[in-house]
Amino acid sequence: MKASFTEGLTSPEVEIMEGGAITDSKMRFADLKAMLDSNRDNLKMDAMKRIINLVARGRDVSELFPAVVKNVAARNLELKKLVYVYLDPNQLIRASALRVLSSIRVPMIAPIMLLAIRESVRDMSAYVRKVAAHAIPKLYSLDESLQDELIECIDYLLGDKRTLVLGSAVYAFEKICPHRMDLLHAHYRSLCKALADVDEWGQIVMVGLLTRYARSQFIAPVHSNSMDPDLSLLLSSSRPLLQSRNCAVVLAVAQLLYYCGLTSLHPIISKALIRLLRGPREVQVVALMNIATICSTSPDLFEPYLKSFFVRPNDPRQIKLLKLQVLTSLISPTNVQLVLRELQTYVSIDDFADAAIEAIGQCALRVGTVADSCLSGLITFIASSNENVVSAAVVVLKRLLHMDAPLPLLTRLLRLIDSIKAPQARACVVWLVATHVKKMKMLAPDLLRIMAKNFIHEKAVVKLQIISLAAKLYLIDKENCELLVHYVLQLARYDPSYDVRDRRRFIYNLLFGNSKLSAHALDIFMTAKPSPVMQNTFKDREQFQLGTLSHFLNQRCNRYIDLPNFPEVAPDPSLRRDSEKQSDVVTTGLLHGDGNENVDGSFYSGDSFEEHEEEGEENDDSNECEDEEEEEDGTDNDDDGEEDESDDDSGDDEEEEEEEDEEDERESRNGTRSDDENDGEAEDAIKNSKRDDGSNSLEGYSGKVIEDCSSKQNSTVSKNLDLLLDLNFECIPISTASSYATTSARFVDDKFKLLLSHATWTVGVSVQARFLREPSEYSSQMTTVMLRFVNMSGTTSPELIATPLNAAATPTSGKFIIHSLEPKQVHTERIHVDFGDSKKASEWQLSSAVVNSVENKFEVEAPMGEQLEPIVMNEEKFVNLASGLNGMNECTLSLGRKLSPEDLFHIANCASIDCSQAYYCAQTKSRKQIVLIILRNEQVTVHSENIVLGSILCTDISNFSNSSV
């Protein structure tokens, strides 16, 4: 009999609870929905706690989403936190999901993976975008046909403003499209500026990419004046990374400066690489490999650090050999004696003696003045009891004595033949005698006789040299040596070695045959052969880029990319400027949800991009680590972002904020409507701009968006801290423009002030300065200073480079070059400095472009009166401003005498009010702050928005009057 069941029990909506009770899923959350819809906060809190508990157990509570999301605007702070815990998923979960998905090596899911990557590159969390960048190469290896779609994602990630993402984006670029340099034009400057803030391993990849970009997009730099500003930006941004704690970063920046920088930057490269020699052994090996390659072409860079390459007893053999290679590359007539003394101590090291003796031979070849002393030392090594030392000494002597060998030395070697046991050394002695057989007609037959007695016991390498000696003796002394030669050839005929038998057959047919070659046997054997050339073993490594695996292994590895040569004609630099400008305009439009009509709306959605920008710095800390206790707690989430941070700052006292929250909700609704209106205006601006042509359309569009952005911000000002997420501070223009018209200076001092005396350094060039009181061509905030350089010595001065040292504190127009000056010759140069309306001095360094040790410093300090510019103002405006600048903004001092307008113009760069002799006005150069001066009855009063500047200026005027009494 079949049991009958209610129809509802067979429905998938029916669920069996843990206690065994059967319940309908439509009704299981009814009580929670009712609690969330109530007006009592305590019921809502209980409901949210139960919901979070269900989420923690893994239960599906998605059908409660409409009821929960209505409480986002709740006044209760704790309730709002629980709502955000429900709504905001964990960024680490999203990233882990993408990481797992990209690790599945099934080609069938490639389209799904592409969709996930497209969504993730626009995720609010920078950590998720970073993981998406790492997933791109995995998808490419799975399906290479998706390259175009992946390149679009990479191009988007390269424009990311978070440095956490940039390193991974560049890594994906190198894996997918390393030759697409055209994609970097729009992002080049932002990559250079962000270089110092990217993570260490991202810096390595980024520096390598920018090195190739610089070599392909800029001409070779010759002088700093002719260097492209974009290349200068790259060099200045990467140079501080030489102090990085990561050795790979230091090596990457060193190769960038070596391949793309001026030769004047090479000394700092050597310092950085020398510092790496204090690291672990593995780092030392790589650093020495690169140093040895550089020394093969530019040994002068490391010559000042010669002692850093002295071998230590605890160095591994590989490091010892590399240091020895560098030492031999740095040998010069000035340091050869020091190197030889060091090499003599290395001979006593058993596993290092042969390499040390080889280095001594290279010293003799490189510096001819020490050749005799090196030969004497090598001869003493031949008598050593150490077989390795003897073998190495004989081999080196073979190279040194190839062309010209003294007879006494050959005789001494001949007498030592019985004591030499190493086969290679014995073969070298026989070879030397055979090479100079004409000098040893009397002793060479005796050597052949001695070697013939022990012929069958010799090694094959020795037997080959004995056969050659026998052939040469037969040609020059046939009567006395014919029988001995036949005996040796007969022994070689039945030798076990195939090489020896083959050599004997060749020699015998050449000497005793009837061929045409037999008549030329004397010329064949006795012709002088060229000496072997000593080549640097690292010479062939120059074809590979420094710091690469191919350079380390000295062979081309997979995916190695050759470093391009500098172009003869530089590509159009406007590509970077135009691309950057266009990128900024499009980004500004996307920030306000304008969309882009040329691309898919879902791919570049304005909403997702706005969320990406609003996320800001909220995940900077949480994307690196996650606090497990806070996850288990369920009441806080690491990814709550700026909203939770603002809630935390606002305090826990709910009753005090109830009235404010009600007002916030009203203002928020008003602000939302205002935002929609402004978004519509921004869309109109884009449409109008697209109808125009050329750069004018871009400029009009950019200005419209900025104007709309400003009005949008003004309309969305609210006391609710949550609404701060809608603010875009990048749209607020920061300007120091003045509303007053400037006028020309009333007085310009033509006298120069001495800054650096010629007697303080060996160059003999003095430096003087005066202030021109004219607008700066670099910036309206800068003061123009004329520097005069005079060669006071009796010789021509070297080329000097003037470099600002504290450019961050006092921005300047940059460094410049003073070319060689003849005696008494004068050179003037204009510099532009932003003194910041303060007493800060601009410090400069003069260094020689030829002699590294020649340098000196001088400071340019501007009086407060020189940091002013005269403005046009009427008397009524003057009186109104002066009445408002009182108290601490007013300074009054007595004068030693009454000052005339000319006296005041001498001290301060100001203008009189309507030809008045009492009122004078000006504004500061840097911050455009008003300065008003009143002269009355031997008394001076200064009204200034800058309290410190006004006080100092008033004191300067008083001191001037007292000193001129």
C-alpha cells in the first residue's frame, strides 16, 4: 500500500530542518523579514546578528537581500556595520577565487576565465586587480588566441593609479606583448613617477621594460642639455633605487643607467655594484659577473675600488676566480706592483695557484715594464714541489716566450725536464725547445734523446710534441739526428693512441715522401707563428644585457629579448604628451559616469570605474594581510573601506547623532539628484566635444568636466561622513594665481655678490650672483637670479656641471653646464629658484665633468625684498587691505632716518600707490601673498599675510636705515 504525502512535501521549496521538522522555505525567513521591516533598532540588530550567523555557517540568505539593503541608511551605527558585513564580500575571497580559476588548465573554460579577468581588472580592490594581472599570463598560455582581449586588459591595468597593481601589470605586459611599445606611450610618465613606490619585484620588471623603451624611443644622450626630458625623468626616478635593499633592484637600475644614462652617471653605478659585494655569496657571483663584463670595456670605472676585489680566504673558488678576472682587467702601470704582490700570496693557495700564476702572466703581457720580473718569478715557480704550480708556470711561460725566449731561460727549462712530472708541463717544455730549435742546435738533440728513452711511458700530449721536435731537428740537422728521428717515428708507428699514429703518418710522408709538399717541408715547419692573443673571457658576454640569465650563463636563453640600439632619429615625443593628455581626459569623463561610446559599455562601465576610483586607499592595508580574529567576530570586516572608517571616527554615541543623521538623509537625497543632473551635463559636454575637431575639442571637454566636477562637489557637501566617498578631490584645481596685475621693477641692482671664491678650490673659478627682478620664464613662483662665473686662474678651467642639491625644498630650473673657460673669461647663466617666501637657501654643487674629485658647493640665498614682485593697486584698496591685516600681520619699527622711495626700492621690489611716498605694495613670488608697506615720520609699518615674511622684511628696512645714518 502506497503512503500518500502532501503535494507540498515533494516541492523543492520544502526543507527538512536539523531537528527533523519539515518547513516551507518561503516561510523560514518571514520572521527575519518582519524584524528588519520594523521600526525598532533592537529587533533589527537581533535580525542582522542571526543573518550574519547564518552566513558564517554557509547558509544561503540571498533572498533577504532586499530587506537588508533597505537598512543601509539606518541611523544606528552598529546596525549599519552589520549591514555592510552582509553586503561587502571579502576581497581576499574574490582574489582567491580568481587565482583558483586561472590555475585550472582546461582550455574549455578559457572564455569563462576571460570574463572573470575582465570583471576583476575593474574591481574596487587593488588586491583583486593585482591578482587579475597575474591571471592574464596564465590564460594566455592556455589560449593564445585571446591575446587581443588580454592586451586591452593590460592597457587598462597600466593606467591604474595604485602602485600595488602596476608591478603586476608590467609583468603581464612582458609575458603577453613585450614588443608593443606603442601601448606604453600613454603610461610612460606615470610609470616613471610611480617607480619608487612599486613593490621591489615589480620594480625589477618595470626597470627592465623602461630600459628597452628608452633605448627604442630616445636618441643616445651626449650632453645633459640635449637629453630628452622624458629620458631625464626616467633616470632621475630610478637613480634613488640604487639604495634599495633588494640586490636585484640595484642591479636592474645599474644596467638602466649604464645603457641609457650619460657617462657622468657611471661612477655611481660602480659604487652601487661594489656595495653588492658585501652581500651573500650568490649575490656576489652575479655582481662580479656584471662587473667583469663592464671592466672588459670600461676598466677605469672600478679602478678606484681595486682593493675591493682582493681575494679573501673564506671566498668560494668561483668568487675567487671572478675577482681575479676583474683584477687582471684593472691592471695599469700605476697599480701593477700592488697587484703582483697580491698575486704572489695567492700562489700559496693550493686550489688557486694555477689561476694566480695565469694572472701573473697577464700582468707581464699588459704592462711590459714588469715582464722581466714576472719571468723571474715564473722560473722560480718551476722549481716548486707543487705539481700544479709547476704546470701552471710552464704553460704561462709558453705564452710569454712564444716569439722571443732568452737562451739561458730555455737552458734552465731543459735541465728541469726530469723534475717536471705533469704531462702538460713536459709538453710545454718540449714545445718551447721545438719552437726555438734554431737557438738550441746543440741541446735540442739531447732533449730528444732523453724523451725518446721514455717515449712509451709518456702521455699522448707529450708524444705529439716529441714528434714535432723530431721533425724540426731532421730538417735543420739531418746528418746528426736522422737515426734518432727514425727511432722516434718507429716508436710512434705502433703507439696505442690513434692521434699519435696519425701524426706520425703525416710527418713521415711529409719528410720522406716524394710529394710536392715534401720540398716545402722546411717552410711548413720552421715558419714563425703568431703569438697567442690573451683575450678577456668576458668579452663575448657584451652581446647580452647585464643582469639577465643569458648574460650569466653566456648563452641565449628562452624569451630573451635583445636590447635595442638607440635610434638615429628620435620618434615623435608628442606621442607621450598627447597620449597622456587624452588619457587624462578620458579618465576624468569616466570618473563621472560619462561612459565611452567607442567601447563596450559593460567593459568600461562608468559605475565600475567610479567605484574603482572611490575605493582610493581603503584596501591598501587590508589587501596585504587579514586579521583572523576580526573575521571570526562577524561584526567588523577589513574591507569595510572608507565608510567604516568614517563611522568609527564618528563615535559610538547614537543619541547625539540622530538629528544630524535625519538631516544627512535629506541632504543625501538632494545631493543624489544634483549628481544626476551634473552627470547629464557632463554627457552633453562629451557629445559636444566629439563634434569638434583637433585639440580645441579636448581642451573644451576637459574644462567642462572640471567645471562640472567642481559644481558637483559643491552640491554634494554633506555632514554625513559616508557621503565623502562621492567627493573627487582630484578635480579641485590647486593654483597660486594672483588677482592683481604685476608691474615692472622700479630698481634693479647691477652689483654682483660673491658666492664662491676662486681660492677655495683648485679650479680657480669664482661664482657671483645678482637678482634681476624680472618674471621667470619657468614659473611665476620662481625668482630669477643671474650667476656669473669668472676664471681667475692662469689655466683653462675644465667643463663644470652645476647641480641643485635640495631641489625638493627649493625647486629650481635644473642643472646646467659651464663649458671650459679661458683665463679671465666670464660666463653668465640665469637660474630660476622658488624660495618659498622663506629664508631657505638654494644649495648648488659644482663638479667637473672630467675629474671626479673636483667639486665645490655654493648657496644662493634671497633676501625677503627680492622675493617680492610689484603689483598695481589703488589707494582705497590699499587702505581696506591694511585695515584688515592687523595684529600679528602688522609689524612696526622705527627708522634711523627718513627713507626715500629710491631707498625702499633698493631694499624691496615693490611699487608705490598713485605716486605716493607713503604707501607701497607688492606680493610674494611663491604664494602670491599681499605685502603692504607704509613709511611715515621715520617709522615703517609692514602689513603682510605672511607673518614671518612681514617681520623679517620690516627688520631689514629698519636695519638698512640705521646702517646708512
